[in-house]
Amino acid sequence: MRECRQCGVQIDTEKQNVLYCPECAKARKKAADAEAWIRRRKKEEDKRRDDPAVKKKKLLMHERVYADLLGLTDAEFAVWKQNNPELYAEWYNIRKRNWSI
């Protein structure tokens, strides 16, 4: 007979390495899985935040919105961007301060 470390109930088990009763073991497993999921999700978000492809995609999305405001297609915006680097740099710096990636 062993005693559960969490709730103190007596456990009748054949194995020597059992530390928790079945109910407590399930609860501990569920809590550990939830913590692991949170850690995994945070790690993936951190990796995605630093990914250059994600930053590029976000920039393209903002450029499309700006092109729509200017009344330009994507091709016309590319030409405008080459011909007006000062205006584009000004817009880019203003927008970059407000972006949260």
C-alpha cells in the first residue's frame, strides 16, 4: 500500500514507482499538457515574430492598403515607389512606428 502524494488516499498498486492515485494522475497529466501547449504556442509565436517572410508579408499587406488609398494598382504602386522614394520612405517610417508584428 502506498499513499498518494497529492490527496493522501491509500493506493493498492503492484508497481513501486506509482506516486499518485488514478484521479490525481489524470489531473496532473491534464495540467502538464496545458502548460506544455502554452509553452509550445509561445515558442511558435516568437519564431513567427522573427521570421523575415512574415515581416515581408505584413509590409506587402500595408502597401496594398496604401496603394488603394492612392488609387493605384499593385504595378502602378511599384512604379510610384521607385519614382518617389522620399515619399515612400516617409510613409514607411510613419507606418513602421505603428506596426505590431
